Amino acid sequence: MTTTKDLLARYRALVRWVEQKRARLERTGGRKSQRYLRRARLLLEVDELTFKELARELDAVSRRRPRR
């Protein structure tokens, strides 16, 4: 099972990937891929604090016992 800590590490890795790709695109003037555009948009729409809260809530919901 993925923990909140793991999810935050993956989020930060995604932020680094987008930053590196953005810098490379600015230097080379290359064409933006769909993957880059999608990931960059996600990071614009979901900041780290929001992502952290969402991950915490999802973790809490997944740990609850099902109702009978």
C-alpha cells in the first residue's frame, strides 16, 4: 500500500521533472509534448498543500472499516 509519505515524494519528483523539462524547452525552443503539458497543468491546478491534504484524506478513508 502506498503511504502518504510515498505519494508526497512522487509529487515532488513530478515537480522536479516538470521544472527540468521546462528549463530544457526554454533553452532549446523544442516542441512541448502532451505528457509535459498534462503534468504541468496538473501542477498548476494542484499545489503541494492541496495534494498533501488530499493524500491524507484518501489514506484516512482507506483505513476506515467498511459499514455493514
